[in-house]
Amino acid sequence: MMQQLQGKRILITRDISQAEGLKEKLVLLGAEILCVATIAISDPPEWESFDQAAERAPDFDWVVFSSTNAVRRTSMRLSQLNLDTERLNALKKAAVGNQTAAAASEAGWKIDLIPDQYQAEGLLDALVKSGVSGKKIWMPRALQARSFLIDELEKVGAVITDTPVYQNTIPYENRDRLQNALLNERIDWITFTSSSTVTNFIKILGDLRLQIQLPKLASVGRITSKTMKQHGLVPSITAERQNLDGLCQGIVEWETTAPKSD
């Protein structure tokens, strides 16, 4: 494989439990990697709503996964409850993108629907086209996720059961590491893989953000880029394929095609 990112140093802001996949892809391209998480994944405040939904899983028509975290945390909790993951096999299953679908496959679930556009808007369109009016849909997801998908599905007559399976928290303990990386390391790129990684990045840096000349910024997709712009950050690239492969491809294309200064 051509190491098109040879000598480039890239900062990954993903949760530490998820950074390895992106790190491996970038290392294969020749990049040097620093990992400083601006997001941490933890249990929701309560499991009761999920546990009740899991007990009556056969009552649902669909289970919809809007992130890899939703898949993994669902599988984890079912295991903790001593409930077989096969209880979801009779349901139709939708995933927001191919990485979420791959996580579902690892958990033993075959995904029936993946939208062409890997974000909530694309998932909504695909579900509506499949005919979800009057259908019971279970959505295990983040505690404070966007309400867009639920709101729009309810408008077309779907009956939604929304159960938190994780929450995103801010690892303020990483502030010194993040500041040191930005001030003392020669960083070429920072990657943002969700809106939460962006907003938490800003919160962790605090006032120092205004004193730092940031390197090039890479966004995994349009929603993340929108959040960046709301915080005054300008993405150098937004992945066309809104997944980790698309993110890496966007960085490679910028590095190999962008005009270079003398």
C-alpha cells in the first residue's frame, strides 16, 4: 500500500475504545498518530427503559441502530441480562451506515436496511420508503442524541420506543494532554468523527482555543462539519463517504492534490 500520508502527524479525538480502528487505517497510510479523546462513552443514568424493551423485543417490528456504539452497547446489555442476542433476529434491523452494519454483524445480527446516505436524514428516507406507518420501532441510542429521526418517524405514524444505552461525557482530565499536543507537537491534521467530538474539543480547550493556531481539520460528514462551522472551525475536508474510510480518503486526496506552497 502506498504510504501517501508518510510523515504526517494526525490527532484522533475519538473515544479511546474506538480510536484503534481509525488509527490502524491512518498508520497503514504512513501517518504518525496521537490519540487524545475529547469524548468518553459511559453507561446511561438508568437501564430500566432498555431492559423493559429488551424483555418485549418480539413485540417490535424494527430495531434501528444509529451508531456503532448503539449496536455494541445493546449487545453488551443483552449479555448482562442473560438474554440471547438471537431474540432480535425476528425483527427487521436498520443501520445508519456500513460500519454500524459491520458492528451488528459482529454481534450476530443481519442488517436489512442501510441507506445510501450515511446519516439520520438518509436513514429516515430509507425507513419511510420501506413503509413504517403503524410499525413499532425500537431505537437503542445515545442519551442526548438528535431528536430528528424520532420526530420525523412519528410524523409518518411510526410508534417509537427510545431507550438510552450510553451517554457521551467530556473527559476534562485530557485537557493537559490536548493542550500539550496542540502547543508542542507538530500536528498536521485533527480528525473529528462526530458532533460531540467537536463540541467537547471546544469545551476542553476553553479560552486557550482562541490562542492556538489549529492545523487542518478533517470531518467525517456533513453534520459534523455543520457543528464545526457553528463553533468557528473550518474543515479542510468533509468526507464524501461519511465513514472512516471516507475520512481517510479525504485526507489523502487533500495531501496529494492540494497546491503546495514553496
